[in-house]
Amino acid sequence: MQAEPNSGVLLAMRLKEKSHNYKKLLAAVLKCTGGQPFLTQKLFQMIVEAPDSPPAGRETEWV
């Protein structure tokens, strides 16, 4: 069984492609969404699809 391309797990894994500090991205997303699954997944998707990446050390502000 393969996960959907936009599933939360795959989107979270793709955060690593956006930033070396992906844990800060993850923390910022969870803080913004309060851990709500739908909102978290949507914000992950927006981050992954964004044309730019967060500057190092400014991930929280970028989100």
C-alpha cells in the first residue's frame, strides 16, 4: 500500500527538502495550527509547494 502524494506523512517528509531546519518548520506549523490535522496538512502542502525556502534561522517567521 502506497501513501497518497499529499498525505500528511509524505508532506512532513518533504519539509526536509525545504530546510535543513525542518524541525523548526514542523514546530512552527504545529504551533500555528494547534495540531488540527486538516489545517496542519494544508499548511504543510503550502510550504512544500512554495517557490522559495525559509532562510536559515528564520523558519518560524517564514511560516
